[in-house]
Amino acid sequence: MSGDAATDADAGRAGPGGVFGVGFRSLLRREILRFVRRPRNTFAPPAITNVLYFAVFGVILGQRIDDIAGFDYIVFLLPGLVVLGAISNAFENASFSIFHGRWNEYIHETLTAPLSYSSMVLAYVFAAALRGIIVGLIIVAVGLVFTTVPVNEPLYLAAFMVVVPLLFASLGVIGGLVAEDFDDLTVMNQFILRPLVFFGAVFYSLEILPPLYRTLSLLNPMVYMVNGVRYGFLGYQEVDPLASLAVLSGLTAAVIVLDIYLFKRGYGLID
């Protein structure tokens, strides 16, 4: 399908109210209710996991680690854990929702509804990003049990906490489309996503690394996300947060456009 034809097809499918009309709101509501109604599955696990992270890394090991950049280790650790929880849950929600719909063939009901492809994709992405943001806030609440949580740059923090979950929610849509079985989703999350985060300066500062490893770390996009959120909380930066935000915003927009294109093509959706 050509670009112009795809655009015309998308416009022709738009229901009442355009992209953000009643169809979009209905699908968004369904996707939000899907995880809100099951808090034991969606919100309890990251809360428990981060209690363990803060207890082991922040309290027990943190007492043996010198301050990093003038901050207690547990305070320096918190922004990275927020990013880890937010992106994991945003990616997981979108990828699972798309794949589960494909697996059980109820996604066909969405595809045949009077919805534009843009409306479909944005509903999945916004719902998944919201889950990531909520989990991020839960992790902050858990952190407050163990330490004080400063917020030095609230506008930057809010911007990164919106853009980063949106990016991984949109990547999750692609994951849900390309996965052949549930094991593929596990591989994506556990063996691709999490290692990148763990080597993305969550548990350490780039300044302690030898020059070669510091340079290699800058190739990891997670570094810029963790640094941006850390700058929002602590006012501490190792890379330019404004440049990071601009690049991440552009990348998010590009991935969402790719999601919409894949939906138009029926990639992974039509046998």
C-alpha cells in the first residue's frame, strides 16, 4: 500500500471525533481497565521487587558504598529504579496486549471497528505508558519509605517520565506484532531490555568507569533516560538532559509512526 493510499485509508476509517474520538476513548478505557482491575498482577510485583532492591542495594550495601556525586547511594539509586520499572511495565503492557489479542484473535474486532489506525495505536501506546508512569510513581512511594526523595527539576522530571514510557510503550507494540509465542515476549523483556537498563548507569555513575567503558556506555540509549530522570530528581547530570530529551522525543514520534505504518500494512495482524 502506498503512503498516500495508506493515509487515505486511515482517514477513511476515522470514526466520529477524529483520532481522539469515541472509538479511541473506548479502546483506551478497555486497555487501562485491563491492568487496573488486576493490581495483584500489575502493581504488586514491581512494588515488592523494589522493596527488595532498596533494602539490599540501598540499605545493606549502601552503607558500605561511599557517596556518589555527593548523594547517598540509595538516593542516587532511586531514579534508575524508577526508569527500570516504568519502561519494563510500559513495554510489557503494550507487547502482551497486542500479542494476546493476536493469539486469541480478538484483535480482529478492533481492526474491523470504525477506528483509524492512528487511534488504535495511540490507544495501546497511551494505556501502556500510563501503566509505566503509575509503576514509576509506586517506586517513588516505596523509596520514600527508605529515604527522602528530592525533586530539583520538576519540569524535566515530568517530561522524561512521559516521554520514556511512551517510547517503550510504542516499542512494545512492535514487540507484540513480531512475537511468535509468549517466550518471545519474555526474551525481549528479560534478555534485551533489562540488560540494557542494568548497563545504563542505574546502579553506578559513569564517572567511576574507565574512559573506554564510559565511551561505550554512551552508546547505550538507557544511559540518557536514566540520566534525564536522575537530573529531574537530583539536579545531577552526566550528559546534557535537554539534548537527551529532544532525541528521545524525536525517537518516540518516529516509533509511533512506524507502529501506525505496521498496523496499516497488517504486519503480524493478518494471516
